[in-house]
Amino acid sequence: MAEIRFASRAASIGKRPPPIVALDAIKLGGGNAFPDLLPDVSAEAADVATLFRTEALQYGPLYGLPELRQEIVRFLTEDGVTANVDNILILNGAKQALDLLLRTLVDKGDAVVVSRPTYLSALSIIRNHEASIIEIDSDEGGMKVDELEAKLRRLRAEGGKLPKLLFEVPDFHNPTGITLSEERRRTLVRLAEEFDFFILEDDPYRRLRFSGEAVAPIKSFDTNGRVIGAGTFSKILAPGIRVGWANGDPAIIGRMAALKSEGGCCPLTQRIVLDLLRSGRIAHHIAELTPVMKRHRDAMTDAFRLHLPEARFRAPDGGYFLWVELPDGVDANAVTLEAERDGVIVFPGQLSFASAPPVNFIRLAFSYCGPDQIERGVRKLCAVVRRQQTDVSAQPGQAEALSLAGRHYD
Amino acid sequence: MAEIRFASRAASIGKRPPPIVALDAIKLGGGNAFPDLLPDVSAEAADVATLFRTEALQYGPLYGLPELRQEIVRFLTEDGVTANVDNILILNGAKQALDLLLRTLVDKGDAVVVSRPTYLSALSIIRNHEASIIEIDSDEGGMKVDELEAKLRRLRAEGGKLPKLLFEVPDFHNPTGITLSEERRRTLVRLAEEFDFFILEDDPYRRLRFSGEAVAPIKSFDTNGRVIGAGTFSKILAPGIRVGWANGDPAIIGRMAALKSEGGCCPLTQRIVLDLLRSGRIAHHIAELTPVMKRHRDAMTDAFRLHLPEARFRAPDGGYFLWVELPDGVDANAVTLEAERDGVIVFPGQLSFASAPPVNFIRLAFSYCGPDQIERGVRKLCAVVRRQQTDVSAQPGQAEALSLAGRHYD
């Protein structure tokens, strides 16, 4: 076959299938669920398949099961978010909310704001829409909204392209773990109003708080439909169940639904989630999971303090991730590749930057492995760093760096 | 809020949620499954949730479960299609294959070929990609490939825009029910080679044959990766399970996977399908379902012959749909709206045309309702037609026609 005439968005992606990770690898890369605490939903699954057979196996409603949408409204109320059923669209996870909102709002070349660094899969999805990306630096308080405001004013003054969307993970940010302050959240809503853009508040980790006080969702400060909330049961129940949602103005939600080409989500898994919400098992699961995730985090931060005290990080108050700045001069891409050969999977920090990535960050998830594996994994990782510090030949060649960038990461 | 600056693809869609259909309506519109034959999968669901807990509830592989992909390879072999695991991408149904293939191949303004008429949801999905649509007329043998060839030669001679993709439902076409001949299938592949386009072969109904001989899939004539097959368990098991697939060249499949923003499909439902495939229950279900669908079809064609003998249709040899040409002068849009008020849901034929729709076609699905309901529904529908033939005031106003076009249909 002659060269394939791909769409421009597709030409340079997906050239290789995802790498096969060694079965015995210590996986500190993706934000997977801790297997020991994945719930047993066999009773709910059997009940739903029997009692709701004709609902669970038939095409589901385009917006999702009304009862589940109602339960999500109630769930959001606990966070101080007011919604009604018409605001809720059931999705196959929160990433689909970003995808559909981009389709709804963003034409090729339109601008989207992200924090620097940001969620690596969000970057892929935004790039797949051929949006231009505006990165706003972060500090210890998260996205620097003052810098955003200055940038927006400058763009307006110069007649530049103002953004149509801002993407942010405000609670236990991916990758930095930072929670955005209430003041900055209010500023984001004010700027969205003034500069006519929308905010996607991607909030998968909110309920997994180890310490400190919760900050009200950005959505709770939104009086004018400027914020679309994205949520998921992936991090608080089970990622494999593939049930998430978007919460937004019906004019936005209606477009997202119409652009959801595969139709309504699986009613079988929706009904299982609904059962688990109503019975209180999800609340119970969160209560059980949170202290376990805290122990995982402690195991990871302790291991870094022991094995690489000069590594810089901020222990997050919740969520799944630790964002580590390796000592100056260490190349995180080389470390990532070398660690993989040693059986430890981490993600190079460069994937979380839309442009000009610094080379010495890595993202680790403490969600999937237990404390012992985390200690062993971090110890091996730190040994790789030590070797690299004494061996400049360990720097990756161009080919290796490219191979890293071409992979799929979750 | 000021007017929302939607992306151009989104401005005019999804303005209203789907209409609420009366609970006791006779539903001859969407291609839903016959509820009485939806399988009891409670044992499989419970088994999977227990025995495969950590697989079923964890993030699944981006391409789908390797074992399911292998079973689909085997399934395709029964149709004379040669594939291997690397060709198979698991999706949330077959519609997602069209969506992802459009993203992979089609930039805004690129041309896509469809038959006239064609699957109404495919039209929506193609429009959502802002492709230009080339319609090729159909006759009693399906898409007129001679006309396609002439059109392509003319376009090339005139320097016009050649298509990048052709969409077709070759077996028991939606909506016409026609099966494309082997000769026409071979011609499509030859034209795809000569004019450098791809073919999406959407084949949900293939196994539901009531009579006549199966024709080998278009994909079986493809030696050069020009054809992407799309399949689903929606019509041969249960639509709610949301498991389908694409079968194509790895270079295409890899792009489709990279553009599948929500990641891997639900492993719980995949594993249930895998169990049902391996145990032979899906084959058994097809064997049980096919004669039932034939009885439904017979009930529908008998009812039309009795109540509206001048209606023209071709009784399909399989599948889910009957495509009916109403008597000259009857407005199918008005009939559809009036029938809905009388408690019978059918789809106006205009939705299956990309442009300049004729006004006197309707699409009916005989899948969902049993024979008695089908008889009653067609009788009421035909009474509406009779009333309209004697009452010109029943023609729909512009507003009603628009309201019809703005709805969601599956």
C-alpha cells in the first residue's frame, strides 16, 4: 500500500502498540487501583444481570441511567455542588469528558489553557484535537492564576487568540499532588467570565484526602455555567468499571451527548455502580481506601528520604501521585529507561509538559503497589539515579528519548 | 452567559435532550434487542467479578483483552476473514469504529462516500467530523458501484476531491435490508486500491440470516489493508454490553487506539463476552434468535400486505430492518409524528439521506417488538397513512419537520 493519507491529527501518533511490561515489574507508573482493595461486586453484578436483565442488556439512554444521574447529583451535593439531573451526562470515565468538551468547544487551532506541568493524558487528548496549548506555571499553590490573568490581558491587548477552555485538576493535582486554594479557584471563575472561556474541573481524587481541609470545588463558585465538572468512579471504586460523568450546563451537556458517537454507556455497569452508591458501599470503600493510600504515600516518601535525600518533593495531602525533582544534572528519561530494565516502572516528567520540558522530574503513582513493593521500587530507582550521577554514558540517545515519547501512558 | 462560542461541528446539534417516549408505545424505531431473548448472564457476571476480580475491575489494556481479541479472530475466521490479534481493537460498539476511523483518516472537509440511503447514525457521526459526503444511489442490489466508479473517474478527471473513506453496511443493509453482491464487493476493493481510499465495512447483522446464501465479507477480498471491519455483539448478544471491535491494518488500528481518549474498554464486560463466546452460548443465542427475528419480519411484512398493500418494500433476508416506500404523495414525516401521537414509533426515512431526502420512506425495526405488537403497530401506522391520504391538512409544518430532524435517533 502507498503511504496512508492520515488526518493531520493522526499522522504522528499510535505508531506502535503499548509496550509490554514485565509481569513481575514494580509498577509505579500508571494510576492504577490497589488490587488488594478492589471490591468484590459479584453479588451486585449477578443481581443486576438477573433483576434488571432487560435494562442492563438493552441499549441504555444516551445521557445514562436517570437514577444514576440522580445519585451523582446527590454525591456532588456532599461537595457543595448544586446540580440537577439535566446537568449530568454519564461517560466511560472522566477522560471522555475532556474529549467531548474539546469537540464541543474547540476548533483546530483554538487555544486551551493547562497548568505546567499537567495530566499527561489530558495533553495527548488536547493535542489530538489540534488545539494550541497555553501553559501556565505552577508554584506550591498550584496554577499561578496571576500569571494566567496577566497572560490573558496581554493576549487581549495584542489581539491574540484567547482560550476557549482551561483544563485543571484542582484536588491532588496530577502530577504535582497540589490542591488549588479557594482564592485561586474563585479567580479562575472570574477570569472565565471576563475572558469568555470554560473550565473543565477534572476531579477524580477529591475524596481521597489524607490530611488538611477540603477546598470547595471550582464548580461551586460558578453561577453562570462556566465550569464543567468531570468525575469518575475509577479512583474511588474501580477503574475497570468505566463509569464517569460530566456535570455542566445543559447546552454544553447536550452537545457532548450528541458528539458521543458510541451512544449511551453500558447500563449493566451503571446499574452496578448505582447499587454500590445506594448501599453505601462506595462511601465505605473510600473510607477503607484512604488510610491505605496514605500508608502507600508514606512508604514512598520515606523511601525517597532514605535512599535519595536530595530528591525534592512535596508529600501530597491525598490522591495517587508523587512528583519528584531529581538532583540537578540527572536525566529523568535515562533514569526511566534504566529503571524499566531493572524492573521498576515510573513515568518521565517530560510527558507532563506541553513544551520545553525540564529533564529532571519523574511522576510516581503510589496507588497500585503495596508499601513493601514501593520501598523496593524506590530503592532500585534511587540506585539507578546514583549510577547515573557517576556515569555520564548513561544519558539516553535521541532514539531512546523518542521511543519514550512515542509510548502510550495512562 | 453570552452566546457560547461552540466549535463549528457542535453549534447546531444536541440542542435538546432525546424525546421521552411513552412507556406503552409500540417501538418500531430503533434497532433494539428483543427483550424476551436477552440472555441471562448473571452466572458469567458473578464468575467474572469473582474469579477475574483484579482484571475485571482494573484498567484494561488499551487494545482490549488479548484473549477476547483472539476469540474475535477465530469468530472472523468463520466468515472467511483472516486476521490476527494485532488487527483487533476492542471498542464500545461498532459506531465507535466509524468515529475513530474518521478521526484517523478524515480532516475537516475531506470526502466520505456513503450509500443513498445509509445508516442514519453513521450520517450523524460523519457530519460531526465536518466531512463532505458523497452519496451513491442504491438499487435492488445495494450501492451502485458503477455509479461510484463513474463518479470517482469524473472527480479525478476534473481534479475534484477524491474520498478518503467509504462507509457501507453490506449485509442486511441499514436501512434497506439489502445484501451487496460479491461482484460489487470486489469492485469496491478494486476502487479503494485505484483511488486510494479506505472502506469501513460495518457488519452488525451478518449472522442473522433468515434465507439465502451468505456472501463473503468485503474484508475477505482485501489483500492490502484497504478495508477496516467493524463488528459488535450488540445485535447477536446484547446491545447493553457495549462490546464491539475494529479489524484492520495495525497502522490504522494503532492510530484508532491512540485516539480512543477514554482508554481501554471495560474488562468486566469484555470478560463476560469472552466467557459467552468460549462456552458457545453466543453461537447458541444466534441460532435461537435468527428464526425469531424471521417471525418478526414475517409479522411486519404480512401486516403491511394486509393493511397497506400499495406500500412498497423488499422483505430482507436477515437483519433488523424493513425499509418501506409509502404511497406517492404521503409525507413520511407527518406520518411519523402522527403515529407517535397514536403510540407507534417509527423513523422517518429522511434521516437516512445525506441530502435532498425523498419524503415517502420510513424505516421500521422488527427486532424489539414481538409479532402481536408488530401487527398492532403496523395496523395503526397504516391507519395514519390512510388518514393522511384523505386529509391534506395533516402535512407537517416547517416547525414539526425541524423538530423531527433535531432529535436523536439510534
